[in-house]
Amino acid sequence: MTIQRIEPGSRMSGAVVHGNTVYLAGQVARNAAGKSVTEQTRDILAIIDGLLKQAGTDKSKLLSANIWLSDMSTFNEMNAVWDGWVSPGNTPARATVEARLAAPQYTVEIMVTAAK
């Protein structure tokens, strides 16, 4: 079975496809770093949409999601964006935790797995 790497880098790939499963790396805001949780979440979800499209799938096929917030008090702010984005009736298994992220300008990181 082949492995397809999408946006491969020296440290990690943006996504990896194996069989009918698409694994995304944790995504942080590329264009909204340092901005509000709302803006960062929107940016991340747009990145996820793009990676899923490159892999031949979309958010309606999400299997699981892991979300890290630098401050759990922003949970409702992030969820307001997530709830407007996620495919109704196709919500993934999900966990959300508070954690220190890679750099202080990042307040949200999201990683998803999807079926093709």
C-alpha cells in the first residue's frame, strides 16, 4: 500500500495518506499568528480544508480531532468558530485540552484524521 505525503518538509508533512485514511499534522495559524483565538481558529480550519482537499477528501469525512488551547478560558470562543465550520451530522470524535504550544503567538492547534 502506498503512502502519499502532502506538503512534506524536513521535520514533518502537512498530511499523510495511507490507504483510505488521511492523517493531518497539528496545524497552527499561518496568517493569524498572534491574533485572537477566533481568527486563529478560522485560519487553521481553512488550512485543514485545503489539506483535506489535496488528499481527496473533506471535513464531512472527519474521524477524529485533537484541539490544544493555550488557555482553556478561550474554549467557547474556539467552539463558536468550530461549530460553524464542522459538517452537521458528521462531527468527529474530539478531545480538547489546555497545553503550552510551540510559540507564544499560537493559542490554538488542531489535528484531524479523516477517511477518504
